[in-house]
Amino acid sequence: MNTLLPQPASLDPDWLDIQYNNRARIPEHPQLFARWAADSAAARQALRCHVDLRYGDGPNETLDVFPSARPDGHTAPVLLFIHGGWWRSLDKADHSFVAPGFVRGGALVVMPNYALAPAVSVATITLQMARALAWTWRHAAEHGGDPARITLVGHSAGGHLATMLLACDWRAVAPDLPADLVRRALSISGLYELDPVRRTPFLKADLRLTTQAVARLSPARFAAPRGRTLYAAAGALESEEFLRNNALIRAAWGAEAVPVCETVPGFNHLDIVHSLAEPVGVLHARAWELLQMP
């Protein structure tokens, strides 16, 4: 790790638990999750959707597709949203509420699931998301989407996964995939250096990260991917460590690769997803900036 990059204020285990345990930091998280579930069920009822399509044969390798609601027969840009939950909880079905604003604006929305730790490793989950994105590139046109205009959006652990995919060597994944399969992503409250996560007590047993895995799975340790654009955002009310991570990826990859690196006033680690889902939200507008890029 480059010591010139922003470093944690401490590696004390108790401090790391305070920094990374967002459910403990946000007492109203049960009410937020209940709202997400209710709004997501309503979204699936209100929108055309194809649920639990398989992108692979492994555990939880399914995704939901929400076709564009625009009636003009246009080819829709594609937004693929990856949920968070520390790679060990939550589900795509908890996040359908993100889709309506984008679908009604003219985008095709894809939401993949992945297997959860501790049953699988973070490396396995990352490869699952590569398969989900490859499926999306191969099948987007069947659902009215443009495979040449895919934007990744991820929250928390999903932000980590979206950033990993942005740096992926797609020709190594499968010979039919283009090298520039995806060129842009929005990472919300993402994680880019996993060594502190490896040391965090409430996560250690489930994630089982080794120093070797941290080296392979920390985007801040990678060279900035050429020709790719990452927008990074975090809520202004998040912990020091999530704010540090947000600054870290800009410091590691530079302003050319990360032209937007911002904190969104008034939001914590969980309710910041509302800034993405709601059409008036700052992050909703950021996602559309990326979706409309050529």
C-alpha cells in the first residue's frame, strides 16, 4: 500500500468495529430496511420485470431485469446495480426500489444477486459479479438494452464490487467479451482497501480475508484502469473510515479516472441509497450523467 495515500487513524480492533459497523451506528436501520422491502415490493408490482433469471449455475446466481418504461422503442442505456451488506447479507429483492426512477427515465435496470459469506469468499463473489455483467452484455439487447452503454452502480460492498469490475480484464474472463465491456461506474460508500476490513472483529470470522486476498481485492492497490470513469460518493454523515475510503480511490487512481469524488450532505451510510433512487437526488443525477455518456 502506498504510504502517501490516506491511512486509517487507527487499527485498534474496537475502533475499527465502531467505524465499520453501520447497523450499530444507525439505530433506525430496521425501519430503513422495512421501508426498502415495502418500496421494493411495490416497485416489482408497478413495473414490468423479469425476476430470478439465471446468469450462472452457482448459488444465488440470479438477477432481475426491469425493462425501460419508455414507449418509443429506443435502445435503452443499462444500469446494473450491485447491493451492499458486507458481502454477507441483504438481497437484490431488498433494492428493487432503486429501479423505478431509472426505468421511467428510459434506462434498463439489472439487479444481480450473489452468494453470501461465509459460505463463499469475497473473491468468489467478485467472480460471480463478473459473470452477471457478462450475462448482461450478452442479453441486454433481448430486453431492449444497449450492451455498449452499461453503467455500474454499487453501494458499500457493492461499490467495491463495481470498482473491481471497472478494473477487470474482460478478455481474460471470456474470449467473446470486448475489452471495454464497461467503462463507467458510480461507487456509493465503497471500500477500496480491505486491510482494515480484514482486521475488523465483527467481520473477520465471516469474511476470512487473508493478506493475499486483500492484495488481490483492494482496488486502491491497482493502477487506474485506462479509459474508465469512476464516480465516488459517500454520505457526509458516514464514519471516518468510509469518508477516508472515498478520498482514497481518488488519491490512488487520480482525478482523470475519478473525476467526481464527493460527500453528499445530510446522508448516512444507509439512507444515501435514497439519493440514488429518488429522481431529485444528487446521486440519481450522477448516475444519469454516466448513463448518458457515449
